[in-house]
Amino acid sequence: MERRILALVLVLVASVAICASASSAPAVGHRASAFIRSSCRATRYPNLCERSLSTYAPPVRRSPRGVAVAALSVSAAKARSASAFVSRMCGGKPTSGRTREAGAVKDCLETMRDSVDRLRRSIREIGRMGPARSLRFSWHLSNVQTWVSAALTDQSTCLDSVSQNAGPTVRAAIRKRVVEVAQVTSNALALVNRLQPRT
């Protein structure tokens, strides 16, 4: 009899724990979303920041470093996509013909590839930071800031090149994609800049 009662109690406790866990999940998600919203206020494009990071809410929790990594991941993915688009445009254009437009597209492709590489390196570098308040942390953070800034410059160089040398159709097609990359990269840099030793 006692064993049956004990078994029943254990089942009830387990049921309560499962229900409590299930009911707290939305609250955790809400807190994470609120943290992302709060973090995005420090960026130049807060609405875009919130939209692009919304799917990262559960993993980042309330971690400034997690938010920065998520923002860099978004930026790297969009830069890679834009680079692939520009590469396809190069494939369909007579780049060997040395036209100004072909040269601009090729230059844009090279700078976008550099941008992707720097963003990927930045993500890896954050993983090497170690604990805050250490010289190691500050050194790696400085590297990330430098590389993300350089990636943003690469994107701006691409836009300048096609704006000055490409025709309206090519210019509009590339600009549409690269401008968004530049915006999410700007947001990522703002979130990286919040990673001071106290975090």
C-alpha cells in the first residue's frame, strides 16, 4: 500500500514539474525577446536588429556576448548570400571585356568576399575571448572590432564602385542586397562595441 502511495506521489511531482517547465518556457522566451529588444536600442537600425535576431531569442538568453555572436552570424550569412548574388552577376557578364560595369561588379565581388571572411573570423574570435576583465578578453575584442569595421568598409567600397561605374539595372540589383548587409553589419558592430570587460 505504501509503495503504491509513494509511486502516486512521484507521478504527481513529476507531472507538476513538467507543467511548471512548460508554463515557464514562454516566460523565458519573452525575457529573451525583451533583452534583444533592449540590446537593439543601441543600434542604428533597431527594427531590423529585432527582426533579424528574433529567431535567436532562446539561445542568447540575456547574454550580451550571445547577442553579438547572433548579430555577427546574421551579418555573415547575408554577406555570403550577397556575395553569391554578385558572383552570379559576374558569371553572366563579359568581365573579360574590361567594361567599366564589369570591372565594378568584379571589384564589388572581391570586397564582399573579404567582408564574409572578416565576419567569419570575428565570430571565431569571440569564441576565444575567455573571461571578462582579462587582457585576453580585451585583445580579442579589439580584433573583432577591427575586423567588423573593415567588413563594413568593404561593403561601402562595393556600393561606391557600382554606384559610380555600373548601369542603373545592375546598380539597383546589387545595392538592394548590399545595403541590407551593411545595415546588419552596422548593428552587429554596435552590439560588439557593448562587450566591454565588465560583460
